[in-house]
Amino acid sequence: MATSWKQKVEKKRSQLRSKISKQWLLDDITLEKLKSEKQRLNENLDLLCSNSENEITNSTILILRHKLSTRELTCVEITEAFCHRAALCHQVVNCLSEVMFEQALNSAKLLDDNRPEILPPLYGIPVSLKDQCNVEGIDTTMGYLGRAFSPKTRDEESYIVQLLRDQGAILYVKTTVPSSMMATDTVSNIFGATLNGLNQMFSPGGSSGGEGALIACRGSLLGLGTDIGGSIRIPSSYHGLYGLKPTHGRVPYLRVDNSFEGRELIPSVIGPLAKDLTDLRYFMSVIVNICKPWQEDVKCVPYHFDFKEHQLSRHYTVGFWFGDGVVTPPPSDIRALKICQDIVQRTPGFKAVKWQPPIELNKELHDIAMEVDIADAGVEIRQEFAASGEPMIDILRPMVLEQCHLPCSINHWWKLNKRAYDAKTAYRKYYNSFGADERPDIIITPLTLTPFRPGDMLKTTLRYVLFVNVLNFPSLSIPITAIDSKIDHLMDTTQAKCAEDEMVMRYWNELISSGDMDGFPVSLQAMSPTYDDDLVCKFGTWLTTELIRHHAQEVSNEI
């Protein structure tokens, strides 16, 4: 008798669970408590870990690197702490697709036993991987059941994975994604739904949702995600993390599995998510400056990423975008933008300018991204589901058109490419319309607008996300503040500009009225219109420092 798809699901999930040490498995009572206290997961996980483990997982890469260099910690101690934390986190929010604890601990012991005189830059540091990164001997399912039980060979291993190993990193987990990775919620038949690591009432975002949840729960300090339509920035935003969508060609994508492989229009990029921005910048400097990925990956270009300089080298002009004229940002985003604008305006030598591209151009950028994503009318996704007999998941139905729709013709594809080029040219023309001393070095914009409950993905919008991918700008998700129902009021739906705007407003009103969003992170994105990934991250460091001062002053004023 043929094995049913449900039996294959159970087999895969059992395989995953079997790789977690029995001493780390939670009993039903403990698990229920962790799931019931939906906004206290980190505090509760701390109680299940030792003080030394908590000190490690609440650290930074640079601090751990220092302690490794002074022999205060060993690679095994660090790896075991993160394996334990990841195992606990996974049992609550379901964020892991592959567990490699045994291999990781063996690698850590090998590093300890053969400690070099000069430690490689990522020596002994556990780094988590989004599922699509190929690791020898491990599955890459991308959320598809039909890809399970087909471990990758040495020749198939991702180049970035090899670089991480070469730099001394420990690879210990791969994290969940939605089937196909073309969704902003993280759910699949094979693994089920992943929950938000900070607030289990909400989605972790996607498609790097497992990464976001794991890092937020301190089961990782830094992990790799990918972004073709917000997949790094959205989970980062929903977990108060820093997430960099690099310019295409900065971080190597060689032999990383993906949907729509070969699509060169609006390509996917790979980049880091991290709790600490200094860690993120350090990681980028290692991958770019030391690894020089362009020597192997022909899609990478030579570039220098400056990690050592932590101060902005000159004064900057910052553009602020308060809305695209189609969907209205919620009060929390407007408040966050004004906080940042005030910081810039009161900094000597800095200048804040209004950034307001034409509404029709904003619409065109969004429309191009949407049309490109459904260019094959869902053929690839249908084929992947048919391979195992598993049913289509609801969140992918917008990507899978009715059978009467055909994939776009080559002529239409050429027209899409031309439209994208024209739109990018128009955006550059708008940028160049500013005088030399008014032209923004950095542009700060809304990002995700509002969190969403599992299953409510289609009540949100990507209008402040997709345009960045079309433009190929580097963009950094930066946590600014938190939602506060006392000051972030209801939105007036009678002022909605269109049906989509009204839908987003009504959903915001529903959530803010529930009180469930209180304390949820509010993040914005900083992007460079001149493709300067280094500048985006330097500016993020400066802004983060200023935000710490701002929030400290707010607390002082309340006392």
C-alpha cells in the first residue's frame, strides 16, 4: 500500500523530534504553561536553562568571541547552550525544520581539541540557517513534503554554508519556511504553523519566519534568511530584530535552493537577521571582506563592508516617507517616523527632508512585483504539491491562479522587464530632482504596518515592502518603539483611500481594540537609494544609539 502524505508528514516530524535529546524534551504540563503565557516565553525559558546558559544565549557574537579567545568559554559550552535553547524554543513555537545538534557538538569538540593559534572570525559561533540553505547530509524541503528524505550531497552544499564552516562557525539548526517561501506567514503541511517568538498570538512573518522566532527566543544570535519580497525584513520587524536585505550580489546565493530558480527579474537575496546590529555588521564584514565571495559566485560583485568604523563620517540628509498615497500607515508607524525625524532634526549638521515619490510610481512598483510573482500562474507550486499528493495550503492560493490562466508569454515577460527598468529609472529621476544638499543619503519608510494573527495574512499589505525588491535597494529593518494602545488610536475608516486601505485600517482597529498588540515591536526600514549596504548599517548603528538616549529620556521624564 502506498504511503499517504499524512504518514510521510508524521515520519518527518518524528525524525525531527528524535534528534532532540530526551533530557531536553518538555513534559506536557511545562509545555502547556509555556504555550499559555504567550508573551513571556523568554522569561519562562530562562527558568529552564542554567545561569551559565542564559549568560551565553543573552550575549553577543563579539562578547562570545572574546571569551573564547581568553578561554573563559569553550566551543562545546557555547554550542550546547544554543542547542538546548533552540530545542526548547522549537517545542513551543515550532521554528525548526532540521536539527543538527549531534553534528554541531562534534564540530565544536573538534574545534576545541584542535584550537588554532589565531582564531577564525566566527570560531565556535553557532549560526542558524533558513531551510533553503543546503547542508551535506540534511534535507532541504522548502516546506514541500515531496522534497523530504532526500539529503543533500557534498556537491550540493551551499557556498555560503561552506564559507561559514571555513570561518569556524557551528551549524546546528535549519529553520521553518512556508511552502514555496512565497508567503509572509510561516506554515506548511510538513511542519505545521510557526508562531511568533515574542507573542504567540501572532504570526512570525515569513518567509524567514522560523529564523525570526528562533532569534527572538535567543535560540540563535544570528541567522541567514532570504528576501525576494520582504522575507528577511518582515520576520525581523515582527520580532524587534535587525534584518538586512542586501543589494543583490553582496552575499553569495550559489547553490542555495529557491522557488523560481533562474528568475533574474527581482532576484532573491540572502542576508542576516540578528538581535544585535554590531553582530550583523561584523558578520557582513566577514562574508564580504574576508571571504570575497565574488571569486566563486559569479553573481557577487567586489565590495568592501566597513565594520571597524562605528561613527558616521559626515553629516547626512535623511528622507522620511509618511505614506505612499494608497495605504495609510497606522498611528504606531507615524509615531515611530516622527521619533526618528525629531532625532535627525535636532542633530547638528543633519537634515530631514520629505520623501514623497509620485503615487502612480508607487503603484507601478507594487504592481510589477505582484505580476512577476505570479508570472508562471502557479505551475511550479502546483507541481511541488502534486509530487507528494499533499493539499494546497490556503496562504498560497493568491499565487496559484485558476487553471484557465496561462503562464505569461516571453513577450509579456520582456514587457515586465522593461516596465521594471522604466520604474527604477523614474525613481532615480525623482531622487535626482532634489538639490545636491537636499538629496537623501538614507530614506526611512514604514515596513509591515501591523502584525497579524495566524491565518490572517491576507488582511495585511506589502505596499511598503515589495517596492524595495524591485528597486534592488539595500534595506535594514530597525526596531524603533512598541505599540501602545493608550496612544496608538483607532483609525478613521471613512478616510480610507481605497478598499485595500480600508481593509488594513479595519484590521488595525480590530487588533488595537483587543489589546493583544500592546508591546509588539514597531520597526521601520532604512534604505540606501545609492546601493550602499555599508552606509545603511552604519546609519542604523547611529540611529540605534540615539534611540537608546531618546527612550532613556522618556523614562526619565516619567519619573
